[in-house]
Amino acid sequence: MKSEDLVAMYTKMLTIRRFEERAIVEFGKGAIPGIIHSYIGQEGVAVGVCAHLRLDDRIVSNHRGHGHCIAKGANLRRMMAEIFGKKTGYCHGKGGSMHIADFSIGMLGANGIVCAGLPIAVGAALAAQLEGGDRVAVVFFGDGATNEGEFHESLNLASIWRLPIIFVCENNQYGANTPSSEVIRVPTIAERACAYGIPGKVIDGNDVMEVYEATRDAVAAARSKAGPSLLEFRTYRWRHHFEGGYFPDLRPTDEIETWKGRCPIEKFKQRLVSEGVLDPEAQEAINLKVLSQIEDAVKYAVESPFPDPEDALKGVYSE
């Protein structure tokens, strides 16, 4: 991979981190209505996966979707405006954090319902198959979604129709506060792929290059009409299930700190430094540029108007 591509991946990961950090700050000020689910700690998955996708490939996200949006190329201003509930946001301020969508970049939307994105992505994959060409669909979901009926139905349908779809499970070890080990009997989620006759693989989700390499093979298979794949990326969220003081975090403190020590951004940065791709001066320049972009997005959101009352029914009915 070219040095500039590696730096671009690092920059994208850092952008996700800084976006989420600022969103948490603004939420704490009361500037962001509703709730937000932070993607901090999982940046390597979104960036490593989306690095293989073209603009016309389609993705479907979940409740923890800011990272997927940014990795696919979403506009930071419109994202920030949306979570601020402003008229200039992607959904005109009426969707919020869990419903950002941009069809022009193949982002079909996030979804607040656990596992609800999988059938949508299967539909997108079927559409790609019927359209011809080699477009693919990708759906991001957590470990908790794999116990839902839609998970099994989606894998089964994708398998029998050999659809061009990659099922991306971000196994961050917990469904809210419930350890995945208490609700999933098999050692890995990837093992469930064999029931549907498709490849399943477990990958270190905190190593963006491992994510990149595993996704390359799955995307290549989908583009060549070889059918779907299930990729299980082992990772960990640093924050609570969602921001807000009324939902306690019951995970062990030492476990959280251990996973913070496996930070995907720091790990990738060290690799780039050791390979001579990134020096301290470049690191600082990238960080300052990203922070400037985030500041600009917040300013845009703050200065944007709220939706007008008459906007309530806009976008609800077709023309």
C-alpha cells in the first residue's frame, strides 16, 4: 500500500476519534438532544473495511454509526448539524445521531433497532446483483445482533442467492452491559457462518491492517460473484453503551483500561512511525487539521437554524 494511503487511513481514524470526543463534550453541555452512542475504540473496523469500498458500494450502519459514516466519506458539517438537530443536517435535524444517511455516497443509513440493518443490506445486495456490475453491500452490526432472528434470516437468504454482501460483526464483547459470553454458546460468532455455507473469519478489530486485509478478500469474493462472507472483528468500546448518566457501566474497570492499552489508532501510528511513514511533525499537522475540521463542523451546527414547525411533514410522504 502507498504511504499516502496509509496516512489517509490514519487521518480518517483520527477524524472519527476527534468527532466523537467533541460530540461527547457538546452532549455534556446539553447542545445535542437525545442520546449518542460513541464509536471510540472501534475506529479500525470502519476505516479498514471502508478503505476497500467505492462510492457506489452501499453500506448500512447501526446505532453506533458515526464512524461508519465518516469512513464512507460523509460530510462532517452535515453530520454534526444532524446530531445537533439542525435543519442543515443530513435528515434536516429530524433523524439525529442514529439515523444519518447519505445515498450519494452509498450510506443507506444508521438504525436504532438492533439487527434491523441486516435485511436492508440484503436488499441492497440483491439490488446490486440485479443491476449487474460488481457493486457490493456491507452491513455493520454488533455481537448482540447475532442473536436476533433477522441475523439468521439475512445470512440464509444471502447464502442461497449468493448475494454480494459482507456481514461485518463488530464484537465489542458486550450487548449494553451483558457480556457476549453469557448469551452466545459458541466460542466465536464467525462459527455461525458454517450453518449457511459461507466463509466466517475472526479478526483483530483493533489492528486496522488486519481488518483491511481480511476485508480485501471478502470484497473481492463478493465482486467476483462468489457470494457473502461473515467477518467477526474483535474490538471494544471505551465509553458507556451510550452517553448519559442514567445508564451505569457495569464492565470491570481493569478490563476497560486493558483494552484502552490496545488503542487501534495508537497501534497504527506506532507502525507508521516505525516504517518511516509518519514523523512527529506530520502527526501534529494531521491532528491540527482534523481539529480545525471538527471545530468548523461544530460552528456550522451551532449557527444553523432548527427545523421550522411546518417542516414536520416534509420527507414523510412521497411526492
